[in-house]
Amino acid sequence: MSIAQDSIHTLSIADLTRALELGELSPEAVTRAFLDRIEGLNKELLAFVSWDAQRALAAARAAGPGRLHGIPYAVKDVIDTADYPTEYGSPIYKGFQPHLDAACVEMARGNGAVLLGKVATGEFATQTPSAARNPLRPTHTPGGSSSGSAAAVAAGMVPFAFGTQTTGSIVRPAVYCGVAGYKPTFGFFPAAGLKLLSPSQDTIGLIARSVDDIAAAAMGLHGQATVQPARGRFRICLLQSRQWDYLRAGMAEAIEEYAKELEWAGHEVVHLRMPEALELAAVMQPRLFMYEARRTLGNELRDSPEKLSKRLQARMAEGLTVSFDEYMAMRQQVRGASNVLHGIFDEFDLILYPAAAGEADEGLDAAGDPRFGALWSLLHAPSLSFPIAEGPTGLPLGIQFIARPAHDTQLLAMARSLPQYYPGRRPDEA
């Protein structure tokens, strides 16, 4: 079978893998197709901050065996790479070149994947936006801080990309750009080589074109075959909280319609009010973040405070209001909230929750409301986001499913069988 060069970027990871195994495509041809997309689109979308066509093609020719043999990918620019500069979205590190790859990058290489380059990040993976644009509507934010990862995947520049999440920086940009985001269990991908911001929360994850591609990439990076879609009747908790007060037009209605669709498919959906211990943990999360970030960015605060954005300077100043005793009390509070969360999963397979307040925000000066991912990052629970509907202005509305910590394979398997909506594609193409 002949595959047109200009259609390679539309293939799923499973289809790319099959074509590579059958010799219908070569790693070099696949890499060249995605490089063509970068060359054609990046001037407008600014998703990639560094790439090198000749280096990427050489990596493709040298790609070793593995579950992801010949599959291109990109890396958020807070994760170290020996072949490309790593600037952490900050002028402080302009031109900085690490000597070693981060552990997750080495995992990708060890399983045959081909690194195309680095994608844009918010400053030190915070809410200060990058220059990346949303491919669905460039006048609207792609989200933060994994903005470049989401934009690159959504524009067909790369099949999957590493992102990171401390609050909502994977699940939100994914749905803003109409693709899928996976914030795994804390430590699913090792953090070695990541510029840490909040060491108790920072999680490396993935953004890909669909849930199927997420599953293929996530398992492939561990040298495992993808999980198959789960069958049967799932017990789903539609968890409502005070954060729902921040939902915008159409979001709550879209979730309720999606819940009905799940019920029509035979699943049990139960509405549950979030327990108070979890409500309080969600409110506390920003203060825990500020305490830790002020310490992880201690060198930058001491040596180059003028090169930090005003937004980040203000957040770091707030960190001075958090005492050591309060910080330790918050860590204890997290343990209690984790026990409450496990109690929910004693009754349910999945939690259904908004991934964002609504459609991507208009304008590029802010990255959107991150609050809807905060609790699950704090409690180390895996979450998977994807679009479910079209919003009032035609941009995607998205949800996330959350599973018990360390139940990532179950989450991926169940999510593969659930209904999804991707802009511009029929459901059977998702």
C-alpha cells in the first residue's frame, strides 16, 4: 500500500507503527513529513522553540528497535535535552545546553522514538504564557504551561509530546487545542532532568492526538504494548464541587449531556458532592505550590530577579506569607485528603470532572484557569482529558477522567472505550 507523504501526519501512532513494521514507511520518511509540517506552520503557531531537520533525520536513520520505533515526538522546554538547548521559558537560561537527556527522553530513545525538537513552555512551567498559538483559533490561548506541546500535536507537527503539570498544565491545553492530555500517576515518568517547580506535585505526562495515541505512547515509553479498550459497565462518579461555580457558558450542560451519553452506553453515572476534605485541599494547593516554588527557584530569585516576569515575581512574593509550620500542616492535610479520595474509588472506577472552565480564552496574555487540575496533581491521581463537545463559539469543551493512583493502565483502557469528540474528525477517526 502506498501512503502519500502529505498524509503521514494524519495517521495514528498505531497506523504509523504498522506502516513502519510492514516497510510501507521508513523512520526517515515519517520524520521528514512531520518536519515539513513544522516548516510550514511554526512561523504562525510558534509551537517549536528549537528544532534541527538534519539532526532529526539523522536520529530517524539511527532509530533503534522498540515499541515506538520511528515515531517522532517533541519535548516541553522545561525538560533537559542534550541535543537541543533547554531554556525553561526564561531569558535567564538563554542558550543553556544540558549535558544529559532527562530520564523520560532517554526512555523515548530506548524505545526507538525520534526527537524532533523542543516546544514552548510558560516561564518555568508557570502561568506566564509562552508565545505559542492555538491552531484551532490563533487569537485564543492554547493554554499553559504545556502550550507548545498541545499546539504542536494539534497542528500535526508531531504525534505526541511530553508536557508537565503542577496544577492543570496538561489537561487544560490539550482540550483547548482539541486533543488529548494525560497527567499520569506521580512518578510514572521519572522526574530526573525536569526543572522542578513544586517537587511534591510536578508530573511529567503526554499530549497526543487522541486517547488511543496517548495509550500507545504511554505504554510504549515503558516498552509495553498498548492497553486494549476495556469492556463492561463502569461505575462513574460525576464529582461536583465549588470549583463548578467558575464554569463558563455551556460547560456544565455539556458535562450533563455527556453523562447521559455514558448512561446510554450502559455505564452507571452517579452525581456526588465533593467531600469537604477535598474541597479544602483544592483551596490549599496554591499556597503549597508557592512555598515550594520559592525554594526551587531560589537561585534565580537571588541572582536574576529582574529577569523574572512581573507575574512570577508576584507569586514568589506571596510565597513569603507561607510559614514552615503551615507548609508541614498542608503536607499532612494532603495525606488525609488522599485517604478520602481512596474512599471514593472504593465505590467508583472513575471520577468525571471538568478539564477547564470552558472554551479557550480569547487573547494571548493569559493561559486560562488552571484550577480544575489542581486537586488531582496534588493527590498524585492519574487524569486523562479530551474534548466532548463544541462550545458556544465553536471551540472544544473538555473533561477529564481521574482514576485511583497507580491505576494508570485501567484508566487508559477504560478511556479508550468512552465517547470522544475531536474537532474536524468523525468519531470513527478519533
